[in-house]
Amino acid sequence: MFDARLRPLINPPLNELGRLVAGIGIGANTVTICGFAMGMGAAVAIACGQFLLGFFLIALNRFADGLDGAVARANHKTDLGGYLDITLDFFFYGSIPLAFALQNPEANALAATALLASFYANGSAFLAFAIMAEKNRLSTTAQGSKSLYYIGGLAEGAETIALFLLMALLPDWFPVLAWAFAAICFLSAGARLLIGVKALRKS
């Protein structure tokens, strides 16, 4: 929901840093993979009860997720880079609720399951429409320059980042936060479904 509003604020400094990183020979895919490794480290840390370390690694993962696109724009975007970016993002998004479930199954497992189901619904509506948008040659830059059509929703990257960071800071509140965000994600999935149906009826 806030991604499009934040882009004008975060893109200029990220693009400048991306040019510097590209200038020293570090590629976008390297940044993506390093960010993914930090994200998996965050999941391991949380599963082991090291929440502050998890918080720090989540922040680094999300920073790398923004930086890889800036590096790609400084060099040139590739299909492989876009594929790695979105796929590893989804791996990361699924790993954090799973980590909380593993850390405290009795308290967190059911809420984590609901959150993962909502991510599945939201991601399906998002990715399925991206495929159809490519087939129908639809495009948008509302969320910045992306490798695929990015259909907006109530629950996007900024909200998910804030949620994960808050969960790491307040781990005892995980069930409440997870249930609340799962409800938002299901609403977002429904809205994306309706937007997709409306758009594709015109094609």
C-alpha cells in the first residue's frame, strides 16, 4: 500500500549507491544472493531465539533487496536477475513465519500457518496476474521499474518488512501480529483478484 509512495524517497539514494556498487564490479545477482543468505540467517536466528540478531539480518536482507535493483538499473536488467529477485524474496517471506513456528510451536504454529496461507493467496494473485499481463503486453511503473507487472495491494513489501521487524522486536506478540496481518493479506489477495479480473476482461 505504501510502496508507491516510498519509491520517490528511497530510489534516489539507492540509485546513487547502486551506481557506486556497480562501478566496483559487484553485480546485481551477487547482491541478491548475499541478501538472500542474510535472510536465511535471520530465519535461523529467530528459530534459535536470537531475535535481535534476526532483526538486524532482516534489515540487511531488505536493504539488499532494494540495492540489487539499483545495481541492475546502473548496469542492465536481466531476466535472470528479475527471476532470482522475486523467487528468493518469496523464499524469504515464507521462512520468517516458519522460523517463529519452529521457535515456539505451541504458541506460534497456528498463527504462522494462517500467515503463510495468506502469503500464498496474495502471492498467487500477484504472480498469476503478472503472467497474464506479460501475455497481454500490459505494463506499469506505479511501483517503480520492475521485471514483471507489479499489481498493488493492501499488503506489499513495506508493510511486510515493518511486520517482520516488529515481530523480531516483540516476539511474544507474534500470534497477534500474524493473525492481524494474515487478515490484511487475505483482503489484499481478494482485491488483487478483483483488479486482475477487471483488467483481463478488457484484454
